[in-house]
Amino acid sequence: MRSYHFSLRNGAGDNENLGYLAMVDDEEALSFGRSVIRDIKSEHAASYADSVIEITEGDRAVGSVSLGSEASQRQDKFGQA
């Protein structure tokens, strides 16, 4: 199991630590990120309209999921697909 870190970044660049979870692989971590986004959309869409969940494993950027889309992007570095 790998330890993945999840953080929520808004359009102003503020980060909210969502915590760490042990996951089997990157795909499971991205799937979890998509489920968090679905929960946010259903309960707090207006408050988090420009937010992105960033997923890392140690120093490695795994990917991100934006509130505007449930599609996730695997990334070597954030901002680069």
C-alpha cells in the first residue's frame, strides 16, 4: 500500500489539507479524488467552484481533479498532463 496525500486548492491558491490515505495504486487515488469532488459538487458547489484536488505520493505529483470536471489528469508535475 502507498500513502497518498490529498489537498484542496482554490483559485486564490489557498490549500486545505484533506489528509493522507493508504491506497493500492494511482488509479485508486484518482478514483477517490473524483468521489470527493462529486461529494463537494452535491453539497458545496458554490463555495468550491474553482477548486482542484491535488494528489501526491511523497514528492511525486500523481494527478489532480477539478470541481469543474470529474475527469482526472495524471501528471508528472501539476499543470502538465
